[in-house]
Amino acid sequence: MNTDIADLYVSRTERGSAIIARQEPVVYHQGNYAQALNEQQLERYAKDGFLVIENLFDEHEVQELLAELERLRLDPALKGMPELITEPGDQDALRSLFRVHQLSDRMAELIRDPRLVNVARQVLGSEVYVHQSRVNMKPGLYGKEFFWHSDFETWHIEDGMPNMRAVSCSLLLTDNNEHNGPLMLVPGSHRQFIACEGATPDENYKSSLKVQTVGTPDEVSLKLLIDNGGLESVRAKAGSVIFFECNTMHASSGNLSPWARSNVFTVFNSVENKLEAPRNGLAPRPEYLAARQHTDTIVPATELEPDELLMVG
């Protein structure tokens, strides 16, 4: 954990909104970790704050994961669990399901896939653990938007993540096109931290996972970021993966098309960046949103011994 850098990422206080320059590297060139990305890909990730690798998983793998997602969606044992988030105003439409790597053996295998975890190890320059896992779904015609935000702003303030040393991996389980609410990102926005206005209510996560209103950028700062970096809407086939830096500003619009959109997310955090106390005197969020107890190092499946593979499955 890096405690040498003072906490400049103050947010949701009386200080109000502000744009603060990033203090940490984007790519940590240290350690001897699998070189999953080439130099050109690393440069793109460092410059834009995200990288899309198309067709990283094949059709058979995608269909297998979709079938597992459908099994989870219909599992009566999950009904009423806090990990299951429904769409605003519709208790039957699944919006997100958290902690999927602990609810599903197949998802547990996925987080150890070297195509994901070795990218995380390489860009973060350390061993990693799962800070959060989830599936985001946008049912056709009814899927709601996710407003602009930086994940790190939430994880720093509400979870106590010290530094910008985490990466999200979003595996597309359905085609993401211009009509079904694809992920939108602001290239280069990861180099600026947007301090947000407004205090954080107690148990804010109970409402913010449906509609986020706290921890969102002010209009002036957001416009400056977009005017400077532009917007990129990720349109890619199922099986593609979006790797995006924890401070990259992103959002997605509602899905007014008839085509559902489903992506599975794994957030890898450096083992040198484990959570501290939340900022501003907040109580920690639940374990399914921010891992504090289950922080075992994720070993890629290719490095596991046969008996360890049996334990994973």
C-alpha cells in the first residue's frame, strides 16, 4: 500500500467540485508478470485509460457463460438477496448481480482466466485480488442508463481504496451496438480526478446501484473532460473485452432497442492497494461490493497445479 502520497482525492465535502491531477502511474512497470499486452496495447491503455480487445473469448465460451447467467437469473435461492439489484420501478427486471465469482463455479473459473488476470497483473505491476465482480444487464426496451461517473471516486470515498491501482475487465456476453446502451468512455479522463459535490447519505449504495446521484461529476467539469478527450462508444461483438482504468469517466445510455445487453465485470485491485477506512467517516459498504475479507491473490489457471484446479472447480 502506498502511504507516501497525501490524500489529494478529497471529494463530497464542503470544498465542492474540483479537477485534480492524477498522482499515480497508469501502467506500473515493475515486477515480472506475464506480458499479456504488447507495447502498442499498453501505450493505448496508458493514453486513453481503456483498451478493447475484440473476440478474446470464442462463441462457445460466450454461450456457456450466457447459460450460466440465465441459470443465476432464474435461481429462486437468489431472490431477495442484497447482491441482486433490479431495475428502478421493476422488481422483476435484473439490473446487476454482484459477487458472481462466489455464487457460481463457472464465474470463479472466469476470474482466473489468464486472458483477464494476466492483463491486470501486467498493468498494475503486482499480484491482484478481486475487489468486486458483477453482471450488468440491460433488458431490451426497458434497460435504464448508468450516469457518468468514475469508479475510483466511489471506491475511494465509500470503500477507502487508497490509490488508482485497479482495473475493470468487462467481458461482453452479447453484441454491444449503438442501439442497446453500450459503454461510453472519455479518452484521457483517467488523468484527472473530479471531486464531486454533496455529502454521502448513510447506506448510499442501496439507492445508488439503481440510480446514482451522489458521486457524479458536475456539468462544467464533465464538459471540459469531453471537450478535451472526446467520447468513445464501445461497439463490439460478444466475446470482446473492455479493460478500463479505475478512474476513467464512463456511462451508458438506456436500452431502447429490442436487443438485451449483458456484460460480466471483474474488478482487479493490486494487493498493494487494499482498502483502508472509507473517507468522510462513512461506514464500510458490504463485502459483496468491496472486498475486505476475501482478498486472496488470484492465481491464473495456467499456473495452478492439477489438485488446485480441482479445488477451484
